[in-house]
Amino acid sequence: MNNQRIIFTIFGGTGNLAYNKLFPAFYQLFQEEKFDSNIFFVAIGRREKTNEQYRKEVEDKIKKKNPDYSKRSFDSFKQRIYYYQLDFTNELHYAAFNNFMINLDQAHQTDGNRIYYLATAPTDFPAISAYLDKYCLKGKKGFKRAVFEKPFGYDLESATQINNSISAVFGENNIYRIDHYLGKEMIQNILTIRFTNQIFKAVWNKESIDNVQITVKESNGVEERGGYYDQSGALRDMIQNHLLQILAFIAMEQPRSFETDSIRDEKVKVLNNIKIIPDLKSHENIVFGQYEGYLQEEKVKPHSKTETYVAIKCEIDHPTWEGVPFYLRTGKFLNGKEAEIIIEFKKEVLGEPFGCLAQPNLLVIKIQPEEGIYFRINTKKPRSEKELMPVSMDYCQSCNFIYQSPEAYERLLNDIIAGDSTLFTRWDEVEAAWKIIKHLMSSCTKDDYLVSYEKGSEGPIEAEYLIKATHRKWWNIEDLSNSRFDF
Ligand SMILES: NC(=O)c1ccc[n+]([C@@H]2O[C@H](COP(=O)([O-])OP(=O)(O)OC[C@H]3O[C@@H](n4cnc5c(N)ncnc54)[C@H](OP(=O)(O)O)[C@@H]3O)[C@@H](O)[C@H]2O)c1
């Protein structure tokens, strides 16, 4: 702990995110004494509540979620939490809010250090930032950081507009755009696996890699978020942020250093070089699907053309990756809840006696639910001269109690407190990703080619055509596990 004292304010403090993700993560960090600094919390909501009422609500959520909850440690944690009633769209409320913050600052000697977390709709970001600027930030000492939840805008234009207004207030270096996927342990592990193992470093290119598959499956539907999702769809909700960020980590060149900006510089080059042929008709480049029954979901428009599934073939316009397809697929109501990256290496052709029998080497980075690494190689089948046998090294990190990974939010919140922005997206990355989505949205006549798929299935059959068009197949993690022979 660096003993800095900070007030951490959450706009949207009575929302789902604050109750179910942020405070449980804060409590866990507090309990494990992992906080990088000495933190006091202010939760903002519109409804009238006392501190005690709010603290009790937080406690009830944590009790249900955290098997390590202890009354004693929560009683100590809760002294740090304050509730403040404010309508954040009403400018008239901010002068009093500023007085409240000044008093709190004096009471806890926080030297003006503030973090503002906007767990609100992105349309509220500009107004809140402007009012904070006018009433709470100008001429104040201490650092001011601002955290913005996903989605960061709804398209390139709205994201640019939001960004212009928030960066004018906080400045890019103090802005933390959260993509909670980047806080997942195995996403952080990608660069370590790639750049600390000569065995992979040397073959990470078009000479050795045949294709890359990035899959994020969800087993649930839109549930109570139909209204939000229907405006968004899988392309904006998942591809624009999580899948393109993963792709950037997989395809980026080795950075000059492992400092935040060097890594981001390399990621943004990948995003700017992604090429997708916006042709839906052939099913060879993009498939948009919608699960059966989606139109009956609450708050979904009766004739909605929103996609709940996307599969895309991307290429990267860079000499390292010439001709290597990167396949992305994600969807709701699929046959599992999992996320993984599969690197398929080119098949080794040895000629007789082995040639036609060789299986490709596969490297699988398992993101969730299991976290780990799987690597498959060929060996000779015992007692046979000709037959090959694929065997695998399968490391399950999440199976090992000692190495239990922290929740993504725990890592990200502590990074914000420590002022480390490596796992947050810089504006030029967000902008590059929105440009890709804009290009696809404007060139694809989705309405004519939206295909349906059964709930609980692998997704639309057309996604099979997409990968088979280049004589490849989707690798499924269950198939690999069933046929494995562990070292
Ligand atoms: N939930 C998640 O797991 C999750 C994950 C990733 C991203 N996000 C994003 O994070 C944002 C918040 O999500 P959420 O699920 O927490 O939403 P939510 O449950 O609907 O909560 C909205 C919050 O905003 C507050 N609010 C709304 N208008 C207000 C106003 N005029 N003045 C003061 N407070 C106001 C609400 O306060 P009241 O109590 O007064 O209504 C409530 O605290 C959304 O943009 C969402 O897309 C959420």
C-alpha cells in the first residue's frame, strides 16, 4: 500500500454494476488487504437513503456472493462507504455535492485525490463530466481520474462526441475506459505466453500459423436487458470491444517495451490494419444470426433485425499475417458459456509413412470458465511404425486452488487506484474498433441476410459454411478434451 488517501465516487452507485461487481470486488480487496491505497467510497443515486441503509444493501449483496464474508471485516469496511443523493443530470445539485466532497476530503485528509467512476449510460458521460468540471474540479489540488464503463458510445460518431467532451475535462492520461474482459487472468497472460516462450515467439507468424479462432459463447439470452441489447447487438456489444481487443493482443508485434503506451501503440496498429470483406450473401466472410424466440423477448421490437450472433473472418494487412485468417464468433443462447482462443498451426507434411496422418499442433488459451493452456503435438503411437497420435499438455490454472485468479474487476479497480492504465483502452484503440464496426454496418445489408439459429445450438449452420469455405473447421474445446492423452 502506498498510503495515498483517495475518495472513490461511483455515479450509478445504486445500480446492478455497483452492487454486484464493484462493491464485492472492493470488499474482497479490503479483506485481503490488497488495496494499493487508503480508500473512501461515495455512492451516488437518486433515491433518498441513509448511509446505514445503503451499507446494509451492499452487505446483503456481498453476504450472498462471497463465502468469505465476515461481519467483523464488513463492519470495518462499511465505515468507508457514504451514500449521496443526487440527480446527476441536474446542474443545481453539484454545488452542494462539491461542499459534501470538500468536507469528506477534510475529514479523511485525502488531499483532493479523487476517482470518479461513471457506472451510467454513455449518454450521461458528457453532462456529468461538464458539471464535475464546473463545480468540483477547477483549481483543486490532488489527482483526478475518471473511469468510464462500456459501452463507450453506440457508434463512431457518438463515441467521438463523448470522447471530445470527457477528454477536454480529464485529459487522456486520466481516463480509464473499462473493458472488464481485459482484467481476466488469461487475457493478461497472452503477452507473457507469446513473448517469454521462445517456442512460440519464433513461430508466431504466417509461416507457421494456419489460422486463429477466437470464440466467446454465452448460454443465456438477453434476459431483462432486451431494451438495451436490441439497440446494440452482438457486433457492438461484443466484437467492438472484447473480441477485437483479444485479436489485437494475439496479432500485435512485440512492443519496444512493456510500458503501457508501447503495448497500446502496437495494439492500435493491428486494429487499423484489420480487413473484413463486408459480404453477407456468400456466408464466407460474415454471418449474422438471431436466436429463435428473440422477437418475443421483453422490450425487443417485434420485427427487430438485431443480431444475437456474429461470425467474422478477418485478415490483417501486415507482412507477418499475410493470408492468415482470424475467425471471430460470439453469440447468445449457444451451447455453452465459454471463451477461448485457438491457434491452429500449419500441418507438417513429412511424406511417407506419416504425411497424411499428421494433425495440426494446437495452442488453446482458455479464458473462461476454465482458465488455462492446452497444447497439442503429434507423437508416434506406441507399438506402431506409421500411426501418429496427438497428445496434449493441458494446464488448468483455475483448477489449482493456490493460483485462484482474482475477479477481473478486482484487478482493474486496483489498477485504477494505483494509476496503471495498461489494461484500459486508449481512445485511438476505441476509435479504430468503431471504424471497423461502422464499415461493416454501412456495407452489410443485414436485413436481407440475418439467419436464425436454435437456442442451445452451436449457432447458425451458415457459420459452418464460413469456415468450411477455406477447408477449415471450428475447433471445439470439448472435442479436444475428450480425445486428449495427457503427458
Ligand atoms: N451491470 C453490469 O454488470 C454491467 C457490465 C458492464 C457494463 N455495464 C454498464 O454500466 C452502466 C450501468 O449499468 P447498471 O447495470 O449498473 O445499470 P442500472 O442497474 O440500470 O443502474 C443505473 C444507475 O444509474 C443511476 N441513475 C440513473 N439516472 C440517474 C440520474 N439522473 N441521477 C442519478 N443517478 C442516476 C441509478 O440510480 P437510481 O437508483 O436512482 O435509479 C442507478 O444507480 C450501463 O451503461 C451498463 O451498460 C454494466
